[in-house]
Amino acid sequence: MKDLSLYILDIAMNSVRAGAKNISILLNEENNVLTLRIEDDGCGMTEEQVEKLSNPFFTTRKTRKVGLGVPFLRMLSEMTGGKVTVTSRPEADFENHGTEVVATFHTDHIDFIPLGDVVETVVTLIQGNPDSDYVFRHKTDKLDVNMDTGEMRAILGDEVPLNAYEVLSFIKEFLRGQYENEN
Amino acid sequence: MINLDILAQKMELRHICGSTDREICGCYAGDLLSWVMSHAEYGHIWITIMSNINVVAVASLCDVACVVLAEGVELDPDALEAATKQDICVFSSKLSTYELCTLVSKYINE
């Protein structure tokens, strides 16, 4: 995976597997630092589980013994001089349960891998998991791209799923349009 | 096919940990771990300059025969611990990735 956007997809899939109803993907670029923030209201993790996250030999997966989503993100971030912090509130103890993954990247570092096609990532995520709602924001000094599927759902009603072809095409054009306009 | 133990001796690799009783049927060289994950195969000798614990995880996942750390790179302490625990075979060498590849190519079908 040569683009950061694919790693974002990988992390967001953890939110889906955690049963999240709301997933936010927030990108903020300021003074050569890219901050990626992925928030969800899924089942969350205990402190012990969060501590073990950076160890690839810890995974909730049953199919194989290795989990590399967070370890890879941490590696990519640290290679640029950034860091990853994960905070989580488990379902058993918190009413507002969920997880936040925050990763920073120094975009002027030679080992920073490009963000890639983040629109494709968002659309792929929605396509595979249309029952959750998604907030996406990408803010730099040149652009401020926003999307909230909650707003779309309010207009579409309950009948039309988010992964209907027309809806996905709309989302793609909607996002691409915002990137083009503000560049 | 060549036995890992014999190949390692011919290439003068320094053994760090893990069992060397494996057959080598190919080689993969690369450092972008997610990429290696989808390209390295069972029985390959994997040459890399990466040395963190994720290397051990990828080696385990792909079931490569061993990892060879090029250019005198040392395993991180937690990576060494994981490799020992998972019985992942790791070698190190002062040679570059390219030089190591040429040696594999020379000896693998002998």
C-alpha cells in the first residue's frame, strides 16, 4: 500500500467491525503537519487492549494471529517524526463509548507517503458498509472539503441505501467537486 | 531448492534467532511492509532493511523461510523478543540488498 488513504481505509474498517453507527474521518493539514483523526462510536476497547494495539501479535481477528492496521499506521507516522495516539471508551463502562485514533505526519519528511485518493477510500468504505453514517472533512490552507452522510440520509429518507449506485456516484462527484473548486 | 542452513553458511549470514531447518524456494526483497505482505511467499528468503516488530509479523504471516537484515541493520529489542517467541528465523549481513540478492541467485539452484 503506497498511499496513506489505503491505511485510512484499514483503520476505518476497525470502526465498522466495532459496530460503529457513526464514523468520522478528519484530515487537517497545517504547517507541514497532517493530522488524521478517525473517531467512532463502536464498542470501544479496554485500557489493556489499547496498550497492546501497537503489538502486531495482538488482534481481535479470529482468522489469523497477526493484526497490522494500527502497527503500520504507527510505523508510517513515526517514520516522518509523527505519532499515533489511541483513546477508547469501552461499551461496558461508558454510555458514550467509542474509539479515537489520531495520527500525525510531517508531510515535508522524505519518508512521508502521499495521501493518495482519499475520495476513493471514503466511497469504498460507504459502499461496503452503508448502514453507518460518515463524516468526512479535509482541511488545508487551500481547501475545506466536507461531507456528512447524515445530512444526505435526511434528504434521501430510509428507503434509499447509501450504497445505491446513484448515491455513491453523487458522493464521489460531490467530494471531487469540492477538491477541484478550492484548489 | 536449497536448505536454509547451507545457504546461510555460503552467504556468510550472521544468525540472530529462529530455526534454520527450512528449504528455500525463492527470494523477495523489499521494505514497504504492506507491499511485502502481498508479495513475499512461503519458503522465500526475505531481504530487508526494516527492523521493527512489524517485520516479524509480516514474516510470520507470509511464512517466509527467514528474514535477512541487510547493511548491518540490527533487530529492535521487542522485535527480537517476538521473533524468538514466534520462532521466526532472522539473519543479518553487512552486505546491501542488491549484493545479497546476487548471492541468493548464485547459490539457490546449486
